[in-house]
Amino acid sequence: MKNSGSKQKTEPQIIPRPSHNVSRKEISNAALKVLYRLNKAGYQAFLVGGGVRDALLELHPKDFDIATDASPDEVRALFSNCRLIGRRFRLAHVRFGREIIEVATFRAASNGDGDHPDSALDTEGRILRDNIYGTIEEDVWRRDFTCNALYYNIADFSIWDYVGGLEDIKKRRLVLIGDADTRFREDPVRMLRAVRFAAKLDFKIEQSVDTAIRDSVELLRNVPPARLFDEFLKLFQAGHAQKTFQLLRDYKLFQQLFPETDDYLNKDKVFRQFVDSALINTDRRVAEGKSITPMFLVGVFLWAPVRERAEQLMEDEAMSLPQALNAAGWDLSGMQQSRISIPKRFTAPMREMLALQPRFEKINGRRALKLLEHRRFRAGYDFFVLRAEVGEADEQLAKFWTDVQTQSADERLASFAVQGGKKKSRRRRPRRKRAKTASS
Ligand code: ATP
Ligand code: MG
């Protein structure tokens, strides 16, 4: 059997340069520099992971991970532009301008009995620390999928394959190294990685892995929410959001990430279409090299529960719609934090974007005109257009907001039926008592 357990010692299949298609042209100069310098200093230096995998698949890798027998301190001694990071998994970051090359020292598997200070598992078998250094023969077994466990040797440009990864890449199948249940227990995030790679690479998830995921989804509860935010970004911002989402739903992983949302996806067809449009839109933006912000999709996912909660608040607490949307935004983003901890710099604009929605319904007068200057106008507008696309908002209104953006100042006064440009004297309305919000 090819992938049986961490203690196994095997010889790699070594594929010489003329027999594979990984060219140095596909590897960034920064990564090459790091590889060469390690090698020159007498260390082993391999490109590993996504860099090799994507190059083999002709996907033009952008992210490069290096594995070496040099310890993190030895790596740091070689590079002035180097920082050691991570507690759970200590590694070196070598920086070249904007590009960061990750250099990891070969790891040995822990025996799991907790007698080593550099390795630790929790009571459910989840890896808390993985810092026992080892050899390449040991390192290979702790990697997740066979396609991610190919090592490109800078010494002679050959590829070392211990796990049949090349064959699996050729057959486009996602095969987990070792016993699937154990590997998911060690690190439940691997289930999300499985889905992410299957979507990105168009690989078929092997049957035993498929089954193990379905049996293990609940384990995601034990993963720290901060780590899930990092993973959320990779899942939805890599240009394959729609396909990733479908797989996450199919495996019931999505409900672990967005429990409040999942229910609405099952019962509300329009909302499902809305989410789908947003994902297609996100993928298109990524493909066109346009900027994206995670707050937009989080807002999309939370929209249905926010709306329902807002309706309830309007009824129970006599809030206005914008007030209620804002309060509901607080409630839902608060609940969401227990799963995925979304930084404030994203939740705050997300709440604003959602609370702005009713203002797109009004197109007369100064206040409507002023919406164009609101700092969340752009996001709020994009969101409104998506709602119109699925019939949840008025298409004519969406078109109005599209058109006014390209109009001159005078044309806008006419569009918004603003009189003469002169300000009307403002009558002060008596202040209304603030309604209590349910969130405080
Ligand atoms: P990409 O960079 O495209 O997301 P990648 O495969 O390079 O894909 P990274 O997160 O950069 O993924 O990790 C680099 C390599 O480290 C992986 O290819 C895999 O070999 C190993 N690895 C990363 N995360 C895990 C994990 N949770 N469990 C086991 N191995 C992992
Ligand atoms: Mg990588």
C-alpha cells in the first residue's frame, strides 16, 4: 500500500528533469533565490506543495513553499529579510518586496503520546503543535494530499515522489495521505482544503476521503475561528467560489461555517439564487483582476437571516427599517464570530452596506442624491443590483442608480428632482426617543 502511516520508510520515485514539465520559468525569482542559497549553503532545498502541483498542471503557480533540512534558525541566519513566525507550526518567511516565500523545516510525525514539548494533540486528536524536525522521508507523510507532497529538488531539478502524487495528478484525483479519519481528526481544516483543491484543480475527491469527510464535518467546531477566517478567504477569493460553495453545501461543511445562513438556503429559493449570483460575480471579478472584499460575501451570506431578524425587531421594538437592519447586522455578525472570526474592519462596513439597502428605494430629493457620496455607496449599490437581479429589488431602481453615476451634477439635480440647487431651510424635527435594540 502506498500511503500507510507515518513511520513508513520508502524510497522515492525520482523523476529527472527531462521527464517532467516543471520549468524554472514557472517559479518566481524570489523562490529560486531562496532555493539556490539554501543549496549553496549545503542544505537540501525543495520546492513543495502548490508550487510544484500547479506547475505540473500548467496553472502558473503564484505561491511558493520551500522545504529544507535547515532549522528555522539556520534559515534565518542565511537571509537578512527573514522572520520566524507561527507557534503551532513554526516556519520562516523570507520577504522580497511584496512576495513572501515560506520556508519550512522537514517535520517528523509526532507519536501522539504527548511526551514531546514540540508536539501536541488535544483530546480529540487535533494537532496543537507540530514542531519536531525530521527528514524528507518523515516530512512527506504529514502532508495532506498526494498532489501536495511532490518535492522539486533544486540540486538537479528532479521531482521526488514518495506517495504516487504524479499518478494522481495525471488521473486528476484528490487522494489523502494516510488514514482519512485520523488525518481529519488531526486537522479538520483538511476537509475544507479537500473541497478547495477539488474545486480549483477540478479533481475528483477519492471515495474513502469523500466518506470520511461526511463522517467528520462536526469536527470543524473545534477549529479556532481565527483560522477559519483565513480559510474562508482562500475558499471564496481564489476564483472558484461558486464551485467551492456547491461542494461545501454538498458535504454539509457550509453549515459548519455559516450555521445561520444554511437554513435559509434550504428554504428560500430566491436567496439561494442571490447567493449564487454573488458567487458568480465574485469569480468574474477575480478573473478580471478586479478588487474584492470579503465583507461583501459575508454580507451576502448573512443577508437572509439579517433581514428576518430586522423584521422581527421592527415588530417587537418598533424600530425603523434602517435601524432594524443595523441592529440585526450587529446580532448576526456577533453570532457569526463564534464560527469564523471576522475582523471588525470587515464587519463594520458590512453592516453599513446592509443598512443602506432601503435608501436605494428612494430616488427623490437631496437625501437620495447624497447617497452617491456615502462611503459605502459602491458596495451598497453592487449589493442592490444583485438583489434586483434575482427579483428581490426593483430593476428600474437599480437601473436608475446605474445611470445617475455617469451623469453630470446638473443632470443629477434633475434626476433626483432636487429644486433649483438652493437649499431648503431645514426644519428641525423633534428628536425621537431611541428604541432599545435587542443586541445590547
Ligand atoms: P495553495 O498555496 O494553492 O493554497 P498549497 O498546497 O501550496 O496550495 P499551502 O497552504 O500553501 O497550500 O501549504 C503548502 C503545503 O503544506 C501543502 O501543499 C501541503 O503539502 C502542506 N500543508 C499545508 N497545510 C496543511 C495541512 N493542514 N495539513 C497537512 N499538510 C498541509
Ligand atoms: Mg502554497
